[in-house]
Amino acid sequence: MTDMIQTARLVLRSLRPEDAAPLLILAGDRAIADTTISVPHPFTAEHAQAWITERGQADSSSLHRYFAVVLRSEDALIGEVALRDIDREHAQAELSFWIGQAYWGRGLATEAAAAALRFGFEEVGLNRVTAYHMVRNAPSRRVLTRLGFRGEGLLRQRVRKWGVFEDVLAYALLRGEYIAARDSTLNASSSGAGNGRSVDVEADLSRAIAMGQDMTQEFLSLVAARRGHFQLESGYHAALWLDLDPLFLQPAQLRPFVAELAAGLQGYDLAGVCGPLLGGAFLAQTLASSLGVEFFFTERTTPSEPGGLYRVQYVLPPALRDRALGKRIAIVDDVISAGSAVRGSYTELQAWGAQPVVVGALLLLGSVAQRYFEAERVPLKAAVQMDFDVWVPADCPLCAEQVILEDPTALVANRTAEAS
């Protein structure tokens, strides 16, 4: 069985006695213990020694495979990735990982986990890999989503951390899903499958990202996309327009994305879900039913004077205003780009005394809305995400090139199915 795995930036290998000192520093960070069950805090030198010994014994049993994650450029231990509870009869195992805080935000957890998945599916012969994380652990959720994992449910108060029972989200990735994503994006690499040899999986990071892109492409296949020069409802300009009318015509194909978003909304003690008409309201009603909470919606009102950013307003119908008072509500829309509809709904709900505590979308385009809600300290969850450029009119390169501007929102002034 493989002793070492190499990726573009990492080496995955067994833990060694000399890893005790860096392990003490990395795992001794309270931020690591905060969202992991197996890492104690404080993490002492005795813990580090026992950790290395236990990992070695576990690897020998063939029931677990633990890898030290080493950054090649620095020859530095930065974390751990593992396949645990390997069940050969049923061909399944659990993926776990953590990366030291100093190395966060560089895609290293994704790269390490992708390499472990390749090992599990292609060498161990697994059919199913599960993964779990506390609801509040958003970075782990992003890693698993990029790797193609699908949400399978909420385990209420599954674990206790710092004396508090925590909800946990469950995920799984099947061999068929992994192979399909791999074969559709890259030629499989088969070098070095024997003992003591290094497996070259430099492409694993690209493969992992491609798995997330595969979900995005699957979602985009449900809508009609056009390239050009468009004015969005928010007033921003963009080169892509999504016609969302077909989206809810195929509920069976949409169901996995709705389930993924529903999983992301768990743990916020919601009393209701609100969406802007039309698509956001359809989604909100579905999620409200799934989560067992009330359904709210907002209606679009056209500004009296055109021009400027975020001029369109969204209002709660009179019959819903008193019901919203004091309630913790999630705001959702089918697609969010600059976020006109969800921002308008956010302002309206606050005006009537509601507490918007989380925002969600099936597809999040770009980062404009995310930056706004980060400033408001409201988390934004999405089933899938993709890069997306928008420009204020004064800075729009398509305007500078005198490309004809379309305003699709003018054609649907009484509807809100367009991406805002």
C-alpha cells in the first residue's frame, strides 16, 4: 500500500517521531480544537507523542490510514488527512482532515483531501466515502462541496464540544461520482501504485476543483445563459445573463441543490424562510416545508426614477408584516449576484422587526453580495458558486467598447425571476 503521495504542493506520508514538535504547535492552536472532536485542548507534548504512536498502530491495522500533510516548498508539517474506519466488506470509509491555521485560505485542505480520495477510491477500492463537520464549520463545508460531496442530512446534537451539544452535517461521495468527474476532466494518472513508491497526483487539486465545477455545470444546464452586455436589476453591468424561468420546471433535477442549501441553513434556529418573488419565493416555500418553519415572501416594487444602484425595493405583503416580528428568518433566492433582491428583502424584514440571520442561494455569482453580508455579519450560504464579474456603469469595459446594452429587467418589470 502507498507509503507516500505527492501532489502539486504537498507530500502525504506517515507521521514520524520528529513531527512531534511541529504537531504540538499546529494542534495546540485552539482554533484547530474548536471544530474537531479528536484534538484535545490544551494539546501537550505528551499528546503529540501519543498521537504519533497511535497513528502508527492504526495504520498497521489496515482499519485506518492517517497521512501527515507536508508542504513541499518548506518541508513543513502543516496538518493531517485520514481515511478512518475502513470497512472493506462494504467498501466505505470516513474522510477527515485539518490544516494549521497559518496555512488556511490557500486551498491546501482541498488538495490534501483530493489526494486522500484518490488513494481511497483508486487504491483501496472504496465505493463510498463519508465526511462530517459541525454546522458552524463553514470552511470544511466548502472543501467538501468543492470535492463533489453531497449533503445527506443533519445529525442533531451529535457531538459535544466545549460543553455544548453541536449539530453535525453528514456528506458522502460515491465511487461512480468520483470516477465520472475524474474521467470528464482529466486523464487518470496511474503511476506508482506499489509499496514505497511515490504516486504523482499533481493534478488532484485541479480534479477537486473540477468536481465542484461539475456541480456548477449541472446547475447551469437547468437555466438558459446568454453572453452579451446586460444591466442587472441592481444597476450593475455584466457580460452574462441567466434566464431562470426554466429552473423550477425540473424539480427532480433541482432537488440535490435544494438539499445542499437546506443543509447549509441548519443550525440557525430559524422560525421562517423568506424569498423574493418569483424564484426566490418558490425556493423559500420548498425550504420552509423541508425545515418545518414558516414561509414568507417579498414583492418587487419598481423605482419611480431610474438610474443608480439598488433602486428596486422589495416589500412584505401587509398580511405578513406582523407575523415576521421578532422571528429569526433566512432570506433565500435562486441565484444571487450583486444581490438586489436579497438586499431589498433584508432591509424590509428588518424594518418590520424580523431578524434575518442567514442568506442563501442555489447559485452564488461572484463576491459582491458576499462582501455586503459579511459587513452585516450575516453568513451567506450557497449550494454552488462560480466567478462572476460585475461593474458599475462608469467602470464597465463593455460600455467603453460601446457594446450595445440590454436591460432584461425592463422586460420583466412585474416579475422577479431574473438574477439580481
